[in-house]
Amino acid sequence: MEQYTNELIHESSLYLQQHAHNPVNWVPWSKEAFERAEKEQKLVLVSVGYSACHWCHVMEHECFEDEEVAALMNKHFVCIKVDREERPDVDQVYMTAVQLMTQRGGWPLNCFTIPNGQPIYGGTYFPKEQWMHVLKSLNQTYTSEPEKVLEYAKELSDGVQQSDLIAVAEPVSPFPTDKLWELVRRWQSRMDMVEGGPTSAPKFPLPSNLEFLLHYGSLEKNEQIQKYVDLTLHKMALGGIYDQVGGGFSRYSVDVLWKIPHFEKMLYDNGQLLSVYAQAYAQTKTPEYKRVLDQTLGWLEREMQSEEGGLFAAQDADSEGVEGKYYVWTKEEIESVLGENASWFWQFYNPANKGYWEDQQWVLLRNETWEEFCKTNPSVTPSKIQDQLDTLLHIRKKRIAPVTDTKCLTAWNALTITGLVEAFKATEDHAYLKLALQIAKWLRNYQTTNDFQLFHTRQNQKSFITGFLDDYATTIQAFLSLYQITGDEADLSFAQELCNYALTHFYDGKSGMFFFTSDDHDLIARKMEINDNVIPSTNSIMANNLLTLSLLVDNLDYEAKAKQMLQNVIEGMEQYGSGYSNWALLLHRFQQEVRLLTIPKSAEWNVFRKQSSPFLLVRYSDDQEATVCAAGLCSIPMVNIKEVEDYLENI
């Protein structure tokens, strides 16, 4: 029996459950927690992390499991634990506060507030002695100089509220023609043209960056950018960041070679990377990209599906308390398991001992594609390689696996629908569409109310926490993608209903932008996401959605709103292309003039659905003729498929 149990024992979040037996008297985020702090005249600690966060586990072990530390925390503070994946709104507010105070952020995130929730001090990871010093100092200051603390809290809260609010920009028509060229030109100095990705470590896969550059390089016929995107996707697929045995990408690599991963796997990374690899495969037909798609699908189907049809959020980096233990191999293990095949396999998956990590353990990675290796080793075939990987996967399943965070998040599932749709378009393999439709059904059945309000998360057969803008933006995007494949008007109607709900409850008429939280919120500030990161900003996704919807449902107001949103951020975006890549895609779409292909619903016309893209939208009608429209002008009606194919090729 556990020695300690706190209020987190009643929570469904895996991350909160991980802290339920700390000696710290943790409580979940609630209005009552702050009321208690007011009554007891205590400061509040808002401590934020997530289940797959390695340093969160380290600080828990060093500080929150320590009885001496816990006694100090319990005596002087009301201690709130927050799962950032459940409450990204809370995380945003207090991350902004910590960044304003320290110019840096990350997880674990520890922010101290006065009883009304206004922040006064914060940071990320603290070792024990430093943490105890912080606790004592803050309590002493609050006890002896409360007026000074309250004044600072108000000033800092004002800064949080104003930090990323956007003012309406005067409309400029047309958008500057040289903006994208300048954005890409400046960006190139930070592109690693040897190993792909950015020039610095750690290296994160940034799908939004790659997707924009993929389209830009192709449409602008920029060979250097095309080469960079291909190089990055190639190096990632061959590197240790990719699970060579089981499929799926880890969060990031700690080095510039994509060699040693931070081993946790996140659904949002992999859902988006499906999109990028699929679009790259559609352009290049590179077998390596198809392999990534198939193996990642295998991982999702094998390890990430809930019984209800949604996909789980993440898998931890650690197993048995050791980071990466589940994924690495010793040479002796490889020799024992693979026998006579071990020699060439080791040569292929540990070239020149490149995969060495620590303690006589190796991460599997490659310098060559399967095709290249088989060409120089005629006795080895792709099926023979696959057999060895299947054997290793079978052996690996017998190990103690990292914990899977079994909550199903609406936004991350929606991102994965979009990735699966792209994979289906690129490969015409119905397994991708089947899983996409399964997740879509889960979203409709479990995560949506009758009035089109979304829930943010689901776990243990319960949906809870009202949705944030990321849930609406990504779900709208997913169903717009689905509609262009299925031709099902219900998909299009659902996307439009969600968009109208977001306009009612998240839209700020003063700025023309969207708040991350709805008009019914419990925070000290409503934030606006502007910068694109590992996941594009919710505002950039919504702006792209509005442009797409404006064409699919003939609504000029949607287009006007998308233009205004872009206008609000366009000034200076060329200085940091990586942080505005999805906005850059929107600008590219406006400048290229997105085309709308309307086709009959009959099956023979489905040949065009795989051509849908941000620049060519597919709409279905009951007519027997097809048209292509752009910038308010439409082609003459066309009655046969060859005629439309020729027309599209010519434009």
C-alpha cells in the first residue's frame, strides 16, 4: 500500500496519477483551490507537465517525492498539478508569465501565484536545494511584504494579458509580391544543407515548416528548397529519431545528426509527419517515404488505438526508469536473435558504429535506403530486411514497454485524420482512409455535443474539458480534408458548423483574430496563438480553414476574415519564416489564387480527389459537368475526365 495519497488519485490524467502518491498535497486545477489559498492566505504553486516529459519525472523524484520538500510545500502553499495536454490554456498563461520573467520556458513549468491566480515568480526544472530556497524566499517575501508582491503580480498579469494581443492592421491589396521570396531567403541561412533540418541542436521535426517549403519549392520551381526538404525527410527517416523497428518518430533528436532521440513518441508529431511524407511521396514516389508511411500506420494500429476508435496521446521515453531502454540494442542481442543475418544487418543499421549511444547499447539507424543497400549487397532483399525487423519487433514486445498515455485528445486525433487522408491520396491504400474514417466517427460520436461544442479530451469512457481553439481548428481542417475525399456533404456541413461555433465563441471582432479559450473561461487572461511551432498556431490553421471554406461553400465573408488575419501578422513575418510557416502557406495560397474543381459525384470522377491540395480544392455536385474556378472566373463546363485533366495540366 502506498504511504501517501493526495487528491490527484481521483483524476483520470496519467500525468496527474503519476503524482497521486507524492507526499505533496497536490490538488487538481479548480476554482476551489484558489478560494482555499485566499482563505488560508497562502501563495499558489501551479506546476505543469505531461506524462512523457523526462525532466518532469526527474524533478518529481528529486523534489516532489522528498518528504522534507513536501513538508515545506504543504505548509506554505496550495499546490496545483496541471496536465498541459489536458489544460493547454492554463499552460499558455503561465508559460507566458515565466517567459516574461526569465526569457525562457519549458517543462516542468512551475509558476507561483497570489490567491487570485496572478503570477509572481516561476521557472522550469529546479534541483532540490534550489527549489527549497525558492519556497522559503517566496513565503518570506509574501509574509513580510505582501503589498510589494501584490503590486508586482498586477504588473506581470498586465504583461501576460497584453503579450500577444493583435491589433487590426489596415488592409493592403494586393499582398506584397516579394514577401515570400524574402522570407525564404532569410530562412536559408538557418537550414542545414548537410544533415537537413535546422543548423542547431536539438533538432525537432517541424512539419509545418516542411509542408510550406515542400509546396513553395515545387510551385516556385526552387530546386535548392526542394533539395533541402528532400534531404531533411531522407535524413530523418534514416536516423535514430525514427523507430526503425516499429515505426513512428520520437519527439526530437539531441544532436544535429538526427541520431539519438528523446525517445517519447507524440501523436501530434506523427499525425503531421504523415501529411508531409505523404505529400513528398506524391511528388517523388521515393520508396523510403512510402515505407515511413506504412510503418507509422502499423505503429498507430498496433499500439495507439483505443477500443472506442480514437488514438492515444503519447508514449513515454522511459521504461523501468531508464530513458530509451525499450528501443536500444546490444550487439550480443542482435547476434543472438538474428543469427547468420546479424552481420549484414549490423552493417546496415549501425554503419561505422554510428549508432553507439552508451553502456554498450546502440540506437538503430542507417546511412542508406533499403534499395541502396540491397543494390550493393545482392544477397539481401527488402523482404529479408523486413523479416529481421519483424523478428526484432517480436523480441522487443517481450520487454517492459514505456507507459502509453491513454487519453485521447481531440486536436491530436484531428491532426492525424488529416495526415491519414494525405497518405491515402498519395498511396491509394484504403487502410489509411479506413483509420481516418474511424477516428472521424469517434470525434462525431464522443467529442461533439448536439450544438457543435467539442470536448477537449476523453479517457476511461468519459469526455471532459470543453474544447479549445486547437480542437476546433484542427477538426475543421480534418473534415474539410475528408470531404474532398469522400464527397460526403455531412463532412463539409460539420466543418462549417464547427467554424460558425468558433466564430461565435472564440472570435475577437476588434482584432479579427481568435482567442485560444472560448468566451466561457476561468483564467486571468485570454491568449491568442500567433506563432507557428511544432503544431501550427491555431490562428493560422483557422485562417487557412476560412479560405478553404469560403470556396467550398461560396462565402465571401470567410475569405475576408482570412485576409484580415493574414494582414494582421504579415508585417515582419519574413524575419522569422520558421515561426510563420503556416501563415506563409496562406499567403502563398492567396498569391497563387486557389482553384476550385467542382466534379460530379459519380465514382469515375474520383480520380481527381487525390489531386486536392491547399492550392486545388475539390467540390462535388449533382451535375454531370465539371468546372474549374479561380479569382471569380470559371472555365466552361467540361463533360469528360480527359478534358479536365488536360485543362488542369495546362494551368
